[in-house]
Amino acid sequence: MINSMKIESYNFGEVVIEGRTFRQDVLILPDRVLDQWWRKEGHLLQLDDLGEAIAAAPQVLIVGTGMPGKMRVDPGLAKYLQQAGIDLIAFPTQEACRRFNELAPTRKTVAALHLTC
């Protein structure tokens, strides 16, 4: 299933997806948005943080690392994604949102967006 959702806007601490406003970090799956998503370690994204996203069997995982880009992707997660054939794209959240809107209509894409720092 291609992700037909669209991110309408992003500002520090807030993202609007399909007319719904979220003020906590989100996972965007092909069929729904999981709000109030959090990681075991706040600014480190690890495989254990992405169970539902990985279960969606995406072609692409887009990571929004926060407005200034403080969240990091664990090297073990990057290696896992590479071995699983999932493209990893990680940018500060503004750019990640733009990339999501570009790719989601044509590739099975999920996004993990950190909305603040």
C-alpha cells in the first residue's frame, strides 16, 4: 500500500497531517498516524522504537530528527535497515516532511518524526 497521506505543515512542536494537528512525535504508517510516539532514549532512534513501522514493510523510512536535528539514528538501526532493503532518509524534520510528501505517493513510505529539538 502506497502512503497517500500528506503532511500539510510543520512548525516546532506541531505537525498537521490530513487536517489533524499533532503536538507530540508521530509515526506515519501507510494507513494511519500513531501519535504520542516516543523512544526508549529521547534523542536516539533505535530498532526497538520502530516495531510498527518495520512491520508495515516499507520501502523507505524517513526520519525527522527535530527542528535543529538533535535526534540521531543508531548505527545498528541503519545497518538493520540496509540489510532489510529499506532506504533510510534522515533530515531535520522540516526537510523530512518535504521528502515524505515527495516520496509517499510513489513508494511505500513510513515516517518517524521528532517534532521539537
